[in-house]
Amino acid sequence: MKAAKQPMTKTTLPEGEVFHVHAMTAVGPTLYAATSAWRAGLQRSDDGGTSWWVVHDHPTPAGEVSRITTLAVLDRVLYAGLTSFGRPGVNLLRLDGDALRSVTGWPRGESVTGLAGWHGWLYGVHRSGRTSAVWRMREGASERVGGLDGEGVRALAAAPDALWAVSANERGGALWRSADGLSWTPAQRFADAEPLDVAVYAGQVYVGTRGPGARGPGERGTLWGPRAPARAEPEIAPRALPAIPVRLATADVSDALARLDRALNDPATYAASSASLRRALAPLALAGRPEVGPELARRLHGPFPDVGARLFGGALTPPAARVARWYLLWGLALAGRGRVPAAYLAEPWTARPNRAEKYVEPVTGAAWAVGQVGQTDAETLGALIARLDAADQPPWLVGDLIGALTALTGERFGYDVAAWRRWWSARRSAAIGEMVVIPAGALVTGSERDEPAERAVRRVHVPAFAIDRFETTNAEFAAFVAASGHRTDAERSGVGWHWDGEWREVRGADWRHPRGPGSALDGLERHPVVQVSWNDAVTYCRWRGKRLPTEAEWERAARGDDGRVYPWGDAPPREGRRYRAAYGSDECCRADVGDGFVYTAPVGSFPLGRSLFGVEDMAGNVWEWVEDWFDAAPTRKVIRGGGWGNNPYGLRATLRHANPPDIGLSMVGVRCAR
């Protein structure tokens, strides 16, 4: 990362490798940010944070880490506190022109972790080994400030009338006040909380602590402040970030995957910081190519070298396999595609606590990844729910799990684990085969704007009825076949139809082989059955004591009486990485893995797409046969709902298509009514 002479493109984040933003401050109209990945950095913006460029990239030996964690301004000069782990030096830096330089006269140590400019002096928390002390500097002269020796000072903050500090040691924590910058008096004690930082905002003092609660690296943080908090600044609308550019052409993906495989299989990858693994993954993860996510998911199963890894300068030494899987999950999440093994969410927590709280446990990467790829199947949701109150795991992990659940389901139960469990119990009780009662009501069928077959717009009254919550699954249809001996039309004719951009007649395609003899149902028990004709669908529903829904019933269950475009409303089926349905590409019309599945998905995988009555998969996954003939000539039966190969236009709740009643197709299934 080198200093840039020109600012970056507008509305971009700071350039270079940035994992953290530790501190920000302003000098006049210029905004500064202390950033880091493996090396400490300082970024500058002259347009309110819209564009940035690098001011400082701290020289840091390979395998080591440096940080700038505090910034302060004195007499319109910027100062920075550096942490250089295990490498003593003068760690108070001053910005001279476009370069940060060590401040002459400041003592040598390992870090400066708190800075504050007050009454012409720059105060800092100087750390050397296990001890900390407050020093101050003015006009090149530095001196130690007594009064807080042995207290374990963590941070400083300046108010017009006083200097404030927080400390923590084996006796507890404290907030300190000084009216002259030399003598200190305790303002508040924290018996069971560990102060970490202090800030002054609008004349009021705020303290951030770890706890209160039992001491340990996993406890929840707390913000302490006045009973009447300071007035908040007006909310500023965030600016949209630009789309990530596609960095790899299709032809380059295989080469990039080969480089990744070499990095994954090389023991040297894990001997230092695993930087080569990140470099190999990043172009793939950000390429925007739909095939990348499934390829990364396939590599989660190894093999990996049987060696230990060294991370964060040797502070962590996990097995190489654990590091490789964590980074693959990171890449999969950035790609927004692929499937995360739900078993990772259930793996026991084995990592020992560390103060930096750096972990590569599978559950940490998996919880983020399932939220990013929109993995909403029952196995994944069940694993997240089950983990919420697991023993022997850090409490902050619960926040990661709840974040994933909230993103995937749209529910807002927060940290109320009991509410999540009640919701999950109710959802599980909606077992396969359960029916949803649709009350009697009016329906305005069709649409004046779209295809001719939709334009017979009329208002009808639909009596109350019940409809299956889910599409019929392969497991359910297999039970029917085993009990009845039924042979489908496709099995009797030896021919089914498969969509690969157009409909093709395929010999040997049937419900057990959806795309032909080379396909099977392994692992697809909860996917909707396909290659069933209208005749097969009628026979199946009768066997269950049910029938096919009429077209009016189907449309009422899908869109109610409010004229919505899709079962969930008028929003598109995909917003970012959040999918409401299993469907194909956004351009008509082909299979696509963007929703996590090339073809069908397990029924009920997209809870954000359920209808207003709670019926699942009324748009996408598979088209569904209904009772009605398509037109006056009784040659074709109506299908509704769209399928895995359609674009968003094909998922509209008013769209009508049709097929002969005696053929099976790889995108058409069945849902029964009563």
C-alpha cells in the first residue's frame, strides 16, 4: 500500500488493505482515519469522508502486526498513538506534511493507547511491558504525570474544564477527573466492569466497559453516561457505496481456482500469516461470477495439509484445516453464493479465550456466511436456533447467530432466545403436509398490463378452502408410489421434458430422474417433485383425500385481494443477496445458482417470499398444476407460479402458462387443495 497522489473515486472506502477503523478525528476541514489490516495506516479525506487517500503505511515486518488506535489534535497538529506488538520504540507520532514521524523526547515503549490535547499539552497513555503511565508533551519536552501510577490507565478524554481518564486493574475500574492535568480524583468506581474507553460529547462524559458481569473475554459491553444523555446530532442519510467491479472474466476463473488450490495445499501457506491464501481468495470472492461460490463450498471438504498454522504473530496456532475452512467461508460469504454446511453451526466451541478475541472457529465464519448467501433451509435455521443458548461459548457469538437469523427470516426478536424458540416451534409445527385455510373473499383476477392470457380481468368471489402450505416433495410422492404402485405418464412413455434454455424432450427423464438418466434424487427428499403430469397430480391429490386447486383458488392464495405483483408484495424477488424465491437469472431465462440452488430448492427455503396467508413457494421453485383448462379447446391445463428457470417476470402471481395434461416437465410440480 503506497501513498496516492490523487483521491480515489467518489463514494469509496479507504484504499489499501483495511480490516479495522480504530479512530477518527478532524483537523479543520480535513478528516483523518486510523486504519489497519496487518500494518497500521492513516487515511485522509478532504470532502467529508467521500473519498480517501493513504497518508501513512507503517513499516511492519512480515508476520508482525502494528496498529494506530488513537488520534488527537493539539494546536492544529495531528498526533497518533502507535502499537507495535513486541517491538519497543517511540510510539507517539506527529503528522509533518504528508508523513507521520516519531516525536523526539517521548519515551520508548510498546504502545501509546490514549491521547488527548488539553490546555496546551498533549497527554498520552504510555505502555511498556505490563505497566502503563500517563505522560504529557509540549514544545518537544515530555514529562511523566503522577497520580495514576499503578492504576492501569486505559484511555483519556478532554473537556473544557477537566481532563478525564479511565483505569482498570485487579482492584476494579475507575473514572478519574483532573482539573489541572496533574492531580486526579476518582469520579466513579466500577466494581464489576472493566473500563476500556472514555469520551466527552456535548459536554457530557461517557465510559465504555466490558461487563458488568463475570470477568472474561466474552462478556457484553456497556455504555455508561449521564441520566439525561446529550442531544444526538441530526441523522445523516448514508450514501450508497458503488457496486464491486467484476475483476475476473469467465475464462480466468479456472486459473484463479488453480492458484487457490495451490495455496490451500501448500504447508508454507500456514507458516506465517496466511496472506497468500487471502490473496488467492479475494479476486475470486469479488469477481461476481455465479460459479465461484459453489466451487469454494466444494473445497470446504479438503484435503488440507496436516500442519499447524501461525496467526497474529504466533498468538493463535490452529490446525491448517480450520484456517483454510474459515477463509473459504469468508470468500463464500463475499461471493454471496454457495452452500455452507449446517454442521459447522453445531461444532462445539473449543478455542481458548484470548484478549484480542481473534478466532477461526467454524461457527464464526458459518454464521456470517449463511446470512450473506441467504441460506434459509430448515436445517440451517434449526442449527442457528439450537446454538443460541449453548453452553461454553462466548456470549458475543450469540449476537452473530441472532444477526444471521434476523437477516434470514426478517423476524426482530433480538436477544429474546425464548421468542426465537417459540417462533421456530411454530414454524416446525407447519410440517410437510400441513394445510393453510384461506378465508372466503374477493379476488380481482389477472392484469390488464401484461400477457394476453392474463387480460381477462374480472372480480370473483372465492369460497373458503384449504391449500397445502408446501409444494409436494419427492419424499411424499415416493410414499404415494410405494403405497399405490402408480406409474407416471413420463415413466410409461419413457420421455420427459427438461428446460436448458428451451424445452427439450429427454428420454429416460421421469420423477426419479428429473433431467434424464444421469440425474437422481440423492439428497433431494425435501425438494419438490417434478416430471409429474396433470394426470399424475390429480391421482396423487385424490390418494391424499384432496384435489387440485382451481385457478381462482390458487391466485387468491398467492396474492389475496390487494392486487400485489408477487405473493410477498411488489418488491422484486431479489434485493442484493436476499432472495425471496428460487428462480433463474434476472435475464430471461435459464437456471442460475444465485439463490443457492441450480435447480429446485428444499420447500420452504425462502420465508421472505411466503404469501400473505403464509403459503410457501407460490412464486418460483416449480410451476404448479391447477384444475382449469387453459382455453376453450380442452388440450392444455393451466400451470401457475413460475419456476427455477424463470426470470422475475415469470414469477408474477397473475401469469398463466399451460401444458398438455399427459406430459412431465422438470420445472412443473404439484400442490393440493381441499
